[in-house]
Amino acid sequence: MIIVGEEWEELAAALSQADAPQRVYVVGATNSGKTTLCRYLADETATHTRTAYVDCDTGQSRIGPPTTEGMVVHSRPPDPPGRAYLRFVGSTSPGGHFLQTLTGAKRLVEKAAELSAGATIIDSPGLVFGGVGVEFQFQMIDLLRPTQIVALQHGRELERLLANFARHPEVAVRRIPVSPAAVARTVTERRRYREERFTAYFADGLSQEIPLRGLGLQGRVPDLKDPHGVERRLVSFNDPENFALALGIVEEIHPRRRALTVFAPPFDPAAVASVRFGSLYLDLDADPGSMESSRP
């Protein structure tokens, strides 16, 4: 059950009554209730206009599996949501993957506009503190060009960031206190959520060999002639627009025939244009809390 505050209702009403397309960037620290607010806004606004929900939190992703940013367009009920578009960042944290996070978010927001979304709700990563956090959020906002910034604050922790847009003539800044009902999840709980999402995503997985000849290779590409240590690396198979068709776990690299054997949900290899290698290793058979690692 979502506990709705007066500020939430006012924001949803403003989005529903807007004459021009709106792009809302929701920013706040981890456990500030960003995702709950974004889900509420998407549901409410979709009753009036086509609404895109863009999920940029690769650690606690709601649209795709962890390590991905996602976008889905909600039409007016009772029509079901459209296709989920995914961009594979390759990590569950923006750290060390700022460029991939920024590019993925930009492409998803652009795709929402291509699909004629009247409102686009952007759920941002929770990295907001320190110089790195402020700079990262500044670059995200500057690149995505929202019409509104919604800041969820306990006090004034986001003011250093918001000052950069206070005089922007085309950006409205809304400050909303963090709801007392916001649930703080521990690191262990957040890890458990990721493991549950990975397990569900790969539930129908099977081993399959994917030829690499003629495909683009992106990300942290290994030496295919010396594939030691690549087993269990997470990869994505992408369409020509670099949206992820499927994620896979590398089981083996075959240098002579230039191919990968991966464990992945069923997908069409003929639709693949490129393969992106992430930085995360995944062991689905590991004990709880040990599924993810940054190296084998």
C-alpha cells in the first residue's frame, strides 16, 4: 500500500493537466522513497496520457534484472504496458560505470520521446552524497534535461545540487520531505533483492552457443585468445540500437571458432548486433549473499 502525501497528489495533478510533454527527474538518497513516488506518478499520470517510467537504479532495478536500466511506456488503462527497453550497464552501482549509466539513461529517455510519451518519470540512482555524488547527479540532470526536478530530502542535503538549476528558466524544482513511511532496507536486504531478481530472470535459462563473428564487442572485452577467468561473467546481447535483448552468464569461450557458450533465457541469436561484457560475475548456485562478485 502506497501512503500518498499532499505534495505527491499536487505533483500528479500538475503532470496530468500539463499542456506540453513533461520530463520529471526524481532525485534522493537511498531509502528516500524515490521508486515508490515514481510508481505512483506513473500510475496516476497514465490515466491521462502516455507515460514512460525510466528506471536508472541498476542495483534495485524494477523493470529489468539488476545491472540494467529500463524503460516502459504505460498507456491508458486497461491497455497493458508496452515493451520493456533495457540498457546493460554491467554493474549494480554507477561507480566505475558513470559513462554507461549516463548514456543508457539518455537513450532510454530519447526512446520514450520517440514513443510519444506525454510524461516521462525518471527514477535516478541513489548516489547523491559527496563531490562525486553531486557531480554525477548534475551530469545526469544536465544531460536528460528534465522540465521538473523533484528532490526528496530529509533536510537540505540536496541543496548544493539543486542550486545549479535554481535559475534555469525551463526547469521547475520541487522539494518534498522524505515520507515517514519510507522503508529503509539494509545492505543485506538489498543484496537479497538482487539475488531474487537474478534467480527469477534466469529461471528458464539454458546453455547455448553464440557465434561472435560479425558482432560488435563492447564493455570490458576479454582477450578471446586467452579466456581464462571469464567464466560466470555477465554479458548482454544487444539489438542494433544497443538495447539489451537478453543477459547471459558466460560458461565458456571458444577461441578457435570465435564463439561463446552462455546460460541465458531463450532469445533469437539472429537479432543480435553486439555483445557487451560487464564487470559482474554471477554464480546462481552460490550460497545466499555470495551470488555476485566483481571477479571470479
